[in-house]
Amino acid sequence: MRFIPLIVARPEVQMAIDEAIMLARIEGRVPDTVRLYAFSPSSVTIGRFQSVRHDVNLDEARKLGVPVVRRITGGGSVFHDEFGEITYSIVVGEERHPDLRNIERSYRYLAGPLVDALRELGLDAGFSGLNDIVANGKKISGSAQTRRRGIILQHGTFMYATRVEILGSVLRASKEKLRDKGVSSIWERVTTLEREGIKLNRWEAYELLRESFTNAFGIKEGKLTDYELELTGRLVEERYGNPEWNEMK
């Protein structure tokens, strides 16, 4: 697998890069790819079919300078803290491993290195439901996925020091969803490495994940191709930087 080193950028750029890699992989121009990245500024991404007004407190997001961008993957709304979260992304062909043809097993196969990293730190970590990872019983990572022509794009969070108070102010969690999780507030459901007593900075968290993905998939460092960069620019203009896309529901 190709590994793309840390890229720090705005949310519309990050989402465009992920889709560009997927399109290039579908065309056979690039190999299976893993990358780790961070958002700047802190941002919210929403699932492909979500209602932005229903799932995001837009007034609070604007007040805090938090942009909101729609993903092409499913799942719920996510707060990406510039100072406390790293996102992983994997673009891979279904033929790489038998588990990738099954939705539930594919989430566990691709996000397994995150669980390994958490356990390396001494945490009681594992999967919960379809696409969440929990540490000591609380959610510390969530993933989302889409598939096209036998190629999977999966990306998700790794919250090492996310400011949960900001997360709770910009995301709207329905009472029904919280009740389904057996909690009364988002504070009870979510945790971070810092809240579990483990303090890492961005580069320490990044190296922890890079090593874990290396051990799992044998990644080799590379870079984005000119074709992927061209696609990224086009996708920012046509999709992720376009208010009609981001606010369409």
C-alpha cells in the first residue's frame, strides 16, 4: 500500500483528496492507498445523506469559524478538532482481502490498526456496532465508507485530544440517538486519549498510527500524483467548495 504523509488543510481540500484518490484508483492509475491527515481550521463533515440544518448547529459553527463540508461517504456528522484529532483514509480494492466484500468485516479489517494502536497504549479498546471504536466503553473513533466499481473509500477519526465541549456545541445529537446508546448526553458517550489519561501531541499520535498501519498493511511512503492533484482542484471547485453541495439538505 502507498502511504501519503500528513497533510494539513481545509475540509473541502481533504474531502476532495480522498475522492481524487478513489477515482484514480478506479482508473488503475494508483495503488491501494493509506493516508493520515488533519483539518485546519477545525471543521465539521456531514454524511452524504444528512440534513445539515438538522445535524449541525450552524449558528454556533459560524460563530466559532468552523466550516461544514459534506462527504461522499455515509454516516453521521463529525467534528474534526484542529488541535486534537487525526483522520485516517484508506482507498482499497475489494479483491485485496476476503473480508472487504462484507460491510461489517471490512470496517473491522480497515480500522483494525486504530484498535491495535489504542491497545498498544494500554486501553481496553474494541469495535462497537458497525463502525465505531470504543475505549473503556466510550466512543473514541468513528468511520464512514463508500464503494464504487469494486473500490472502497473508508475514512474515520482518531480523537487524541478533541475538545468535547466544542464537539457538543456544534453537533446536534438527537435524544433518540443518545437513548439508543444508553446515555443522556454526548459527554457520556465520547472520549479521547486525553480524557483517558494519555496525553499525546499531533506528531506523537500521527507516528503511533503510522506505525500501526505499517505493521498491519506494510505501507510504503509515496506522494499524490499530478493527476490526483488536478482532480483535487476540480473537485474542490465543483463539489466540496460549492455551497449547493454542502447545504443541499
